[in-house]
Amino acid sequence: MTTRFYDFKVQTMRITKLCESKDIITINKMFPGPVVYAQEDDRVIVNVTNETPHNITIHWHGVRQRLSCWYDGPAYITQCPIQGGQSFTYEFSLGQQKGTLFWHAHTSWLRATVYGAIVVHPKTGVPYPFKYPNEEHIVILGEHWVRDVVPMEKEVLASGGGPPPADAFLINGHPGPNYNCSTNDVYKIHVIHGKTYLLRIINAALNMEHFFAIANHKLTIVEADAEYTKPFTVDRLMIAPGQTMNVLVTADQSNGRYSMAMGAYMSARNITFQSIPAIAYFQYTNAAVNSFTKSAKLPSFKDDLAVKTVMDGLRSLNPVAVPLEIDKNLFFTIGLNVQKCKSHQPSKNCKATHGGVLAASMNNISFVMPNISLLHAYYNKINGYFSEDFPGVPLNSYDYVNGAPNNIPNDTQSLIGTRAKVLDYGSRVQLILQDTGTVSTENHPIHLHGYSFYVVGYGSGNYNPQTVKLNLVDPPYMNTVGVPVGGWAAIRFVADNPGVWFMHCHLEIHTSWGLSMAFIVKNGKGEMETLPHPPNDAPKC
Ligand code: C2O
């Protein structure tokens, strides 16, 4: 076990993209931010000093934070934000986790620019389950707005409408030649014919899911959310914000230049939508200077089938420990709704978290961020900031056990509130996530903090326990699942990590609208089942 130290200085940096200059928030004036490299079993210590006036926190997305909930990072859930001039040191162990994950800001919409990769190599001497490639590269997908994202969030919430689409998609911070003034703002991977490359693909985008493809080259997925998968070869993949995938690519084409493209997956049926793909180059080093460029073909933005193909192919490589018996059977609706309340005041009758029109909820509760950390309130038994009555089934009493067909789940009767669902230590949980599609049918990448979970099933329409067949043999072990458009996903996990764990849609606008909730996992009996004391330097609200 090695301890890896990192110094993260939160700093502003001036960048020019699409002919426009702006200041963005970064870590160490790097965009994307610094890579955290470690090895399985290592301890990671990151000292974050905030040199900007913006409140910030950093979340280690996908790191399970076993017995270290205090360092998970979501603002107002496990900690108060680090204010300008303050610092906070994150400390956690990786345990047996290895693979590609990422870190990002977890306050307002700052993760639009504050993100970077986490690369955890296997222990020395432990081989990869595939022939180790000649080289590895990190490929982070992002979204860029010419405007500042922090005021944009406030305006979008006040306006009642949806967020403006990104002005550009980015691959490792570069939009590529499809955009204005961006002919030279292109990321390139130089490759040699016959060699194999491992791409660590991370979707760090804010508000949209994406397709990714390389012209004329196959992608073999070998890992998803930092867990090995059975190798699965595709022409293109869909990766949702919050997901990471390792793919192998063999440079087996004639010398030339091949585009790597990132385009939108929207899945909403009833809209027309246009976006420009970001382009990077997979460039053979021996290609003549003016040799051809082959363009990658992306699916149409509403190609649900292309998404299903990728989901169907994700299977755990190794034997899995999926719980076969269930102690807690939960059913959560997720979706957007049109709120009727114009008040900012929390009240039982108000159906919104903000002054706009669109809202979102889980089980008819539109989540309201408290103004202290939930973990702090829970740990110190401070009353008045949250309640422990998050419903285990939708409030509109959909009978999911019998699949009551006349009472389909919906989000039209949502309340606002800061409610948590309490789980006993060690309980084996099955959670059905049902997209209700009341306002628009939209795919929701649902991310759970503090855990990975087995994705044991998914499908279109309403979940029906009578007909469904779950995969209890080789389900993928993920931290973010794209719940299909107007469909459902079933996940299982064992609640063996005490603390307060946020669960939310990784499309940031949906979290802002309230598509989130928190689990409280109680302590067990032993020392290794108990959340330790809070850190001394924890920021105050
Ligand atoms: Cu990557 Cu709560 O998020």
C-alpha cells in the first residue's frame, strides 16, 4: 500500500474556445484537471485549497469510500462547501477498486469545467484479464458553454424552461474542426499500425448523454465503471455522464487519419434536435501529411437501439456476488414534471424546488438541498433539516408487486422535501428505478454514491415482476445506470457502507430540479461497520 498525495488548487484560468475568451474554474489551471494515478489498495490524500471566490467541493465519482463517507464530496450531503480561501483534505482508501473513474466538482454546475480522471492500476504483478495494450490514453468527454455556467444555472432555474444545449462538445477539452475557430483545437492520439491502444473513456459532460465512435475501428469494451467486463466489441458506444468505459482499439487500418467522434444521445421522441459532434483524431504516425481523413459515423440522437446493444453487452467478467435474497424491495419513480407552485418557500403544498415550471422528483418527492450537511445533521442528531420518511414506493401508491395496471406510476403529484431512506446495515436491497416519462420520455443516468450495484435487469415500459427475467449470473457492477427511456432498471446492492449517500440523475439540470434523494445506511455492530468521527478540518456552512 502506497499513499498518493495530490495538491489541488482551485484556480481560475482564461481560455479561448469558439473565438470567445472566458474565465473558467479549474484545478491547478489545468483543463481537464490533473489525473489522480494510484494502484489498487492505495490510500489517496488530496489537499484542496480554494483560491477562487466560488464555493466548491470535490467528489471522487465511483470511489466507494468504504467507512469514509465524510470525504465523498457532494455539497450539503456529506460536507459543507470549501469557501474561498479555505482548504480541506480528502483522505480515502481504494480497497480492491481498480480501473478508470473520475473526480469532479459537486457544487452548483462547477463540474462543467472542474473534472479529471482517476486511474487505478492493478497491484504490481497482477495482470489485466486481456493482453495489455501497447499504450493507454485517457479520453474525457465534456460540454462547453461560452457563457459562465454558475449564473446560467440560476437563470435556467428561474426561467422555468430547460437548459441551453452546450455550445460545443469536447474531447479532452477540445471541440475539433466542426466548430468555429477550432480547426487547430483538436485532440490527437498518434498511433502506429498494428499496435493496440487502451482508451479510458470518461463521460464528464454536464447535461447530455453521448455516443462515441472511431471511423473504421472497432471498440472492444473490457471494463465499465471500473469493473472488468466480458470483452464485447461494438462499432460505437453510448456512455452516460457518470459512466466510464475502458476499450481496446487495434490500429489495423491503412495509414491515415480517422476521426473519433462524440455526439448527442437525447432519446426524447417528440423533439427535433441538432448538435455538432466533437471530433478528435486517431492518427497513424506514418500517414502522409495530406492523406485522407475518414469520418466516424454516429447513430442518430434518438437511436435507442444502439444504446440497448451496448447495455445488453455489458456483463461482469468475474463471478459476481449479486444478492440472491432481498431484504428491502424498493420501487422509485424517476422523472420530470410540471410544477404548479411559484414559491421558493418549502411547504407541504408547494410542488417545486424553485420558481420555474419544470421540476423533477423521485417517488413524488422533489429533493431540496438542506443548508447544512445531511451527514453532519444525521451524525450529530440535529433535528429539523431532514426527515427519514422517504417513501419506499411512489406516493401515488402504485402497486408494483401486482403491477396494478390501472394505477400507473407518475410524477404529477410531487411534493418538495429533504427526505432520506434509512437502510439497516447489511440489508440486501433491490431497487427498481421506473422512468415515468410524464413530461418527456428521457433517459436518466442514475448514480449512487458510496456503492457499486449490480444492474440485474432493465426494459421498456413499466416494470412487471410477473414477466421480468433478472440476470443474477453476470450482471455488470456499475455506479451509474442509464434508466431506459420510459422504461425501468433493477439494481441490487448490499448496504454495508454506513453513512449518508446521495443518489441522483447525473444530468446536472435534473439534479437541480430535484431528481435526487439520500440513503442513510446505519452503523453495524463491529468497528469495521461503523462510520468514524468527522475530520477536524471539515468546512463549516
Ligand atoms: Cu458524479 Cu453525485 O456525482
